[in-house]
Amino acid sequence: MHPPTAPYRSAGPSAYLGDPTPPRPKRGRGPLIAVLAVLAVLVLGGAATLWYLAGRNDEAASDAAPTASAAPSAALPGPGEPVPTTPAPASSADPRFVKAGQCVRNEGPAGGKPKLLISDCAPKTYEVLRRFDGQTSGEKDAEAKCAKVTGYTNWYFFDSELDTLDFVLCLKQR
């Protein structure tokens, strides 16, 4: 007779031996760093945008000072240019509401940023000869528009972020 033998064992690893859960792969810090980098870029980009827009508001408020130039002949808006609209009622001294024929005075510091207010026509005021409503790109555009207005001596423009609020005034100093 043969002595009792042990049950058959396989030479390889058995699912029944050792830890039944497979080892977990180690996670690096790469994904965490990537997420933090993206968040930092978004936060810095947002802050830079706000800083830029705050600076643009200051620029939009710094309208061009009335300047002197010679100008012959009046002109109407050409094709593609917005048709002048009727401004809101002149219940305010704000130059946004001024109409051709009215006068404005500059309350800003000499040589500084102009601050126009609607006023009675008197010496040292500016009579509005023509108003151009719609998009303006600044000094050169205002000067070009007013160059077509007979008798103007100065111009003023307002350039806002909304092009529909932009306007140019062609003025004559009294």
C-alpha cells in the first residue's frame, strides 16, 4: 500500500492563496497638478480681463478734447454708416442728449479731459453744428466726420463699449 499523498498542487500561483485583491497601481500627482494649473490659468485670465476692462472704461470716459481745425462743406452719412437717430429728450445737461443748434460748455480742467455740459449759448461756449450718432473709432474718425461740416472749429467724441452709444459732435466756438 501506498502512503497517503497530499492533494495535487499546481506549480503556479493560485487564486486561493495570498491576498484575494489585486495590487492597486500608484497614482502620481500629475493629474492634480494639471487641474491646479488649469484653475490658475482661468483665475489669472479672469483677473487680467477685469483689469483690462477697467482700463477700457477709463479710456472710454476720456473723450477727446475739442480741437481746432478748418472744415469746408457738410455731408450726409454714406452707405453703410448708421443714420443719425433722434437723441433722448434734453432733460439733462449731459452731452449725450445735446442736439444740433444747442450749446455746450467745457467744465473740464484746461488742457485736461473735457467735461461738456449742455448750456445756454453765450461767449466761450461751443455751438453744436452737427451730431453723428453711431460707431466712432476716436480722434481721426471725429476729425474726418467734422471735416465735412462747414464752419466747425472743434470736435468732441464719445466712444463707449456699446457702439450704439457712440457719437461725434462738430462744434463751433462762440
